[in-house]
Amino acid sequence: DDAVTIQGGLGTIFKPIKKLTLDLGSGNNALTASNMTVLGDLSIIGGTGNDNVQFNEAVATGGNISVNLGAGENSLTTVAAVTAGGTLSIIGGQGNDNVQFGGLVGAKSLTVNLGNGTNSLTTEAKVNATTSTSITGGVGNDTVQLNGEVVTPTFSVNLGGGVNSLTTNATVTAKT
């Protein structure tokens, strides 16, 4: 069981890092990242166990952001903007996962695969994906609530087997 905190200061950029991978391993782990910019790719890997990943302040990359929550009851919470120069990919594993975007989400493409279990995805601010947005659920009861505007050329939702709900409290715009 580990707790990791990464706190970048204003203007802190991990320039020489082309790819930053944070592997939380097995156990119940917590990762908190704040005010961080990576010029390349950022990858976060959760293992078996209950993991909590939280972005308290802006996190940005020039490349892709990949968060694989792994098996267990996991959560990903963003309080501020998360922007990827490439793809923002969130993968839930076997177990109940909760993904909450509290700030602006910006990427070329956004892919959320909630995995199997009773899962939830909530957006509270604008989602802006310049090529596509895809939300997928697995076996289990999934809840998706879009409270922030979604702007993307292609928007797809497939929540899989189970008793699922999709609520949109904001505009979804397919814009090219």
C-alpha cells in the first residue's frame, strides 16, 4: 500500500522526460498529481487492489495520457484541467470504478473503457476532443452523467450488458 504525491510548481515542466510511467503495483495505492506538465507521454498503471488517482491541479502532456486503473475498486478524479496533445485513455479493470472529470478535458481523442463492474463516469466541465470521444462499459451496471458540454466530431457510447444509464445535462456537439 503506497501513497505517491507529485507536486509541480508553477511553470515546472518535465522537459527531458519523453515518457513518464508511474506503476502503482499491487495493493491499495494512492497517487496525487498537481500542476504537472510532461512534454511526452504520461502513463499511470494500477495493479490489483483499490487504487485512487487524483489530479488536484492542471496536468498536461504534449503526448498521450493513459490511466489503467487495474482490478479492484478504483477511482480517478480530476479537479482541474487535464489536457493531452494526443489521446487521453482511461481504462477500468475488473471491479467497480468511478471516474470523475471536475475540470476541462482536452485531447485529440478521449477513450473511456469502464470495464466490468458497477462503474460511473461523471463530467462536470467541458470535454473537447478534436477527433473523437468514445465511452464503453462492460458487464455490470454503468452510469454515465455528462454535466459539461461535449464537443467532438465523433461521439459514441456503448455501455455493455447490465442496467445502464446515460444522462446528459449539457450539450453534446458533433463539430468538425
